[in-house]
Amino acid sequence: MKHILWLCCFLAACTTAPLGARINPYLDVERSQIGAGRHVSVAVIDARADRSLGEGPVEGFSGDAVAALRDALAEGLRRQGYDVTVQDGMSGITLTLLELKYRIEPESLVQTRLAATAVVKATVRHRGGSYENTYRAAQEERDPLSPSANDVERMLNGTLSDILARILRNDEVRAALARQ
């Protein structure tokens, strides 16, 4: 019985230890010449109603989520052969970060649920109009231990990386960028 009490105290301490996460989405984009050297401007806007990252023991994140998302998008477009300028322009692509959240919930004494979601709106402005689409991504896992900062970081970055990959592979986004 004494061992069970110690185990319960240990698990409770694990679920309340403050964590931090670094926002740094990774790219899974092959090099190509789809952009054919065309100029495109890139901007990212943080339009989240709630700037906190989540509901759980992660206290915040290091780095700038907007800058990390912007830099990853710019690098992805460069890999596709575009000449990228990082600025807010009338033509180009603008990502609007609508949601980036994680949630840690104890489901039982021996299982914890970690969920991450991201919502990003992509707008491509070009001569003659614009293209707009909202992308959503979510990941969830259950584990007998409390999630670490690395687990939260991996899931948050995974959701953003999934969205970036879908934007960069979207034929309608490519067609709109071609009309720059």
C-alpha cells in the first residue's frame, strides 16, 4: 500500500511539472522548379483569440510562432524554386494562424491523453483575384506517463508541419502563385 501511495504522488508530480515548448515546424518538401524563379512575398499573421498554447503544464514556448511558421513557409517555397521575400505584400501568400493549442488530460491514474490542434488560413493574392483555404490538423496520443516538453513540442510542430506540407502541395495554391 505504501508503494502505491508513493507511485500516486510521483505521478501527480509529473503531471504538474512546468514544461516549455519550442515552435519550429519541419518541412517535408522536395526541391523542384515549380516556382520557376517567380517572385512571391510571404507573411504570417497571428490572429489567435487566445495566445496561450494550451491547457496543461506547459508554461509557454521559446521562440516566435509567427516567425517560425513564416520562415518554414519561405524555405518551403524556396525549395520549390520561388524567389521569396519575407514581407507583407499585396501579392503573395499570407498565412493567418487561427489556432495552435495542446491539451493534456489525465484519463485515469495510469493514462494521460495529449492532443494538439492547429488551424491556419492561407490566402494567395494575385493579379485578378485571390485563393483562400483554411487548413486544420490534429494529433492525439495516450501514454501511461505524463507527456514531456518534447512530446508537446513534437505534436505542436507536427500539426504545423502537416499544414505547411498540404499548403505547399496544393495545386490551387500553386496555380494562384503562378498568376503573380
